Amino acid sequence: MTEQKNIDQQRPPVKVLLLAVDLGKYDADRSMEELSALAEANHMEVVAQVSQKRDAIDVATVLGEGKVEEARLLCQNLQVETAIFDGELSGSQIRNLEQALDVEVIDRTMLILEIFSSRAITNEGKVQTELATLRYRLPRLTGLGQSLSRQGGGGAGGGGARRGAGESKLEYDRRHLRRRIDALSLRLKELEARRGENRRARQKSGVPVISLVGYTNVGKSSLLNRLCGSDVLEANMLFATLDPTARKLTLPSGLAVVVVDTVGFVSRLPHHLVQAFQSTLEETSYSDIIIKVADASDPQRETQLAVTSEVLSQLGCDDIPQIVVYNKCDMAANSFYPDVFLTSAKTGFGIEELLLELDRRLSDRMRAVQVLLPYDQLGLAGPMRQRGSVTMEEYREDGVYLEGIVKTSDFHIYQPYLV
């Protein structure tokens, strides 16, 4: 992935024009800022924007005739290679805009899918992304490429029209996509079953799971690295992390937990993408604690948290204890509510307080013990070392004396040997 990223950065960025229609349903300016950041994350350079306020879209081209002409002139004068529409387009709308602008046209969902496709690392991530892409492409085949809509000539001797080569290719492409979708769906079920086995094994071990969730590019991976001392990829771009990453963390009390970094959310996340990544996102619903991360320096941080809460609610996570963390506080000059935690993954500010809060939330999981294990029972020290901590160890004539922390669920193992 690093090698591919370096190759991409060596090429000049693709010049793009952003298009949007403001129907008053959401903050159009904020959405365009986000679209621009998405384009940048896909190694694109935004050279111009065209937006229009309307009560309803133009069925054929979404934008009105005057705005389409304005966009066409910008494409010509600024050497635009691709136009990106802030929303979803039908196949016919894509075709009509491409003919009017004489450049490639993609929509917001296709852009996000391109980013996901280039960032997926694991087999499951790649399968999920390809499946989402094919499901989105299938109803839009007639608009994705002019070659698919060419019609052949009439029959021999001009004896009437017959099925054209383009129509045959279109049907062939549809059948191919449906077969591929079926195959990928089956493969994803197999991977989900394997993920379920890993999750059950983790639950059986009793190790608490803490999930970092939130908007894309709020610093979740940086926070994971600061908490766990790990080396997960960090980048100041949207969707730097696609595949869930788990790392072990030992809290100040000695309790061992697993911290999971998840794929970031974005406003109006495409339905096909949510559906394809459902199994990955569902990992969050098996957490013991959810840390909702927002960017303290972003004026839209409350909106970020609202998007995060909405997705978590859809996943059935409302009953799981949640902690709100405003990361990147070193870049903010604002006052905040007292019930949120301020952290800086960069400087380490607030990390100790967050660790202590996690300890407090999980305090019922741990018991302090003093035990004397006979030499023929030394195997019992394993759970204390693996899922708790040993603060003192002393070899005595009649066994090994241990002081430390054990999980409450393991306490019964040590009751016969308490001193």
C-alpha cells in the first residue's frame, strides 16, 4: 500500500470541478468543504466549484442549463479532467453531464468508493469495497461509459433494426456484475463467520474491548498509537484507516484491554458502503466501552458527534457506556463542556485522565489479590499475568507468593489460595 501511495503522489493530481445543487436539505457549504477534502484524499486538485440553489433538480442534468454552460466553460478553460457532483447521480444523469461538459463525471458516492478501493488492505476490506462498488455500478451501467450505449446497424440489406453490439455488451456486463456480486457476497459471509469466531474467542477470554469511533480524520489512529504505543498508519486525510485495527492496552490498574480503531464516518455515508461494511461496523456493538472521538479544532465537531451517534444508534449501541473525547485540543482555542475529555494525541495532554476514566468505568472487572500458589499449581498464574497484572512475586518454601490484580470473573480460581 505504501509503495502504491508513493507512486500516486509522484503523479500530478487530477484537476477536478465540484458541482452541487442546494435544495435546503443540509448545510451545502459544509458538504462542499467535505467533498473538497474527499477529492484531496483521492489525490485530486479542486480548481473550481459550481453550485446552484433550486427548489427541485433538473431531471436530465441536475443543474440548470445556465449552470451547466458555466461548468462547461470552466472545464475548457481550466483543463478540468473530472467533474464531481456532491450527491448521487443516476446513470442517465452521468451520461448527460458527460456529454454536456465533455469530461468524466462521477458523484460523491463513486468518489468515496474510489478512496475505499485504494485504501483497503485486508481481504475483508477489499471484498467489502468491491461489493459496494459493484452494487452501486449495476443500476448505472447505461451511464458509465459511452461504449455501453452504442447501437449496431440494421440487418443485412437494410431489413430492419436488430439488437446492437452495445446492447449485447450491456447485458453481458450486467450478467457479469451479478455473478461477481453473488461470489463476493458468499466470500464476505465466510469472512464474517471467521470474524465471529475471533470475536467469540475474545469474549470467552473476558478481555474488555474499547472501540474508538468517530468522524473520519479526527485523529483516532493517532489516539490509538498514543494510548497503546503502537504504529498504526496516521495521515491527515479522510479515510486513512479502513480496516479495523486492534491493539492491547494495559490500564493503570493493571487491567489488560483491547482497543479497536474503526473506519471513520462521514455525513451522508453511502448506503451501499454502510451495507457492505456492516460486519466491520458491527464490531463496535460488542464493545464494553465506546470512545466517541471528535476534532476539538473543527467548528463542526458537534455535527461530527451527531453523525457518529446516529450510526451507533443504527448499530444498536445505545446501551453501551460511551465517553466523549475532543482530540486535537492543542489546535483549539475554545471552551468546552465539562463532561467531555480533552486530549491531544500529539502532545499527550489528557491521556492520563482518559486512562484513569477507563479504569474507573471497568473497576468492577478487577480484584486485588494476595495468593500463595503451590508449586504443582503454578499454571494458575497464567490468567493473572495475561488478563490482569502481577505486582509482586516471591518464591517461598511452600509455593510462589503473588500479589496483583485479577479479573473478577477469574477470582474464583484463586479463592482456595488466598492469604
